Amino acid sequence: MNGRPLSVECPPPGSLHAVPGLAALLTGYHLCTEAEKGVPVADASGLPDRYRLETEAPDRAFADAVVLVARDGGAAVGCVVVTGPAGGAAEIKRLWTDPAARGRGVASALLGAAFERAGRMGARTVRLSVWRWRTGAVALYERLGFSAVPSWDDRADLVCMERPAQGHRPAASSIAAEG
């Protein structure tokens, strides 16, 4: 990072297509995921339709969700999507940190902002699913209070986790939440 505080922004609805760096972050997430699942593709054009839609038309793909973008200075270094709440639970999806920015608190900052946003949306719990082989992500989620729960998804190798929406409060100096 460049020494400036990391900021987490919440772009206004309808503006996601114009957020610098967001499409690249979402593309990176999906290309990595497809490769880890054993079906690598060369670029976004080879992604399954529903994932390609997220990279090409995020306003449409995430019309009913909140997208948070982490910035180090002006550079987008991470993103996360918060959906819901449905049945009292918000869901976290597409948490991704640019590989060059990993190990610097970007994911924790995004998750802290996501927990706050979920609480403001009226969620009592936050849930997510993560591939079993993403052991670093599973460990991070466990450190932040997530516990494994019975799966709501029938895909093999997917771990479903939940935690209370409130409770994680990152240092105020490390996050400037907007929106």
C-alpha cells in the first residue's frame, strides 16, 4: 500500500459500470475461481454467462445488492458484494483482493464495511459460501467470527458459513465508509 489509509467506498446504484477497476477485480475473481474448479478460461469472454454478466454489466447483475470497493489511493484493490437481507440474513459474495495487495488488510476492511452495511440493511446474520480449497479465506472468516453451518447449496466442496451481522468493528482510521 502507499501509506495512505485504505478506503472502502459504496458506489451509488446505477454507477457500477463506471467504477474504475471494478470490472478487472470481478474478472480476476471469476478467472481464478474457474481455474481452481479445473475449467480455466483465457479471459472474461470465456466465462459462463451469469459470471460474464457481472464483469460486463455489474449494474444489472447486482441491481438488488450493495457493492463495496476498497481503494489504496486511487487504485481499486478489492471488492465485495452484499445481498439481502432475506429471512434476516445478508449474504457476502465475490470477496476479492487484487493479488498484489494481499496480506495488507484489504479483505478485513471490506468485510468490516460489509458487516456494517448488512446491519444497516436490517440483517441479523451474515452468511457466505466459500470453496473448501480456499483455506486462507476460510481461516480469515473463522477469525472474524464465522462458523460452518449446514449447506444451503448443493455444490460439492462448498462450505457455508454464518456470523452475526454486528460485532466486527475495524479501526476507524483504516476505513472511510461512504454511501
